Amino acid sequence: MTELQERIAHLERTIEELSDVVARQDADIARLMRQADVLIAREAERDAAGTGGVVIGDERPPHY
């Protein structure tokens, strides 16, 4: 009986730890989604403004 109680206690602790990990991952995913949204919006603004760099034909890079 004691062995079963120890195993249950261990499993409960493991479940709590995994729950904490999942909660942290959820927060990280939400933060990354917000950052991606900001970057997508910024890139859309840049495209609309027409300030993106475009290589034309056989143009040499500026470091040549």
C-alpha cells in the first residue's frame, strides 16, 4: 500500500510539473504569435510604401 501511495504522489508531482510546462509554452506561443503579427504588419507597410530593396538585372552589389 505504501508503494502505491508513493507512486501516486510521484505521478501527481509529475502532472503538476507538466501542467506548468504547458502553461509556459502557451504563454510563449501567444507572445510569439503577437510578435509574428507585428512583423507581418510591418512588412505589409513596407511593401505598401515601396521601400523594399529590389535587385535589378546584373547590378553589382555595393561592396564591389
